[in-house]
Amino acid sequence: MAESLLADFASQARIAGVTVDVHPESGDPAHAICNVAKRVEADLVVVGNKGMSGVRRVLGSVPNTVAHEAPCSVLIAQTT
């Protein structure tokens, strides 16, 4: 299911004229993002700020973990 959703989003981006490379990865989302960033030698990772407040911030959130573990710059966009 996740791979078909990913393919659908990639297709929509391509229709809009965006160049897309898809890198499916399983496991914890934050670590998966960091693993792909390392593998493709990314210059920048962009994540939304969902989970950056309240209990999730204390327990750990995807954007917080990515910000601390990514091998490159991280932009946390305001999405909530």
C-alpha cells in the first residue's frame, strides 16, 4: 500500500512538472529519511513540523530526530 501511495504522489508531482526520484525505505520514518539522505548524498532534507510540540516533542518526533541525525542541512517547514 505504501509503495502505491508513493507512486501516486510521484506521478502527481511529475504531472506538475517536478522531477522526482523515489526511494522506498521501510522502518522508522526518521531513520529511513536519514538513511536515504546518506545514500543519495543529499544536500537538504525538508520535513514538516508535525509532532514538534507537546508530548511528541518530549518523546521524539520525526522532524526532531531528522534534525539531529541527518547528514546534511534540514529545513523544518511549518505545516501545522
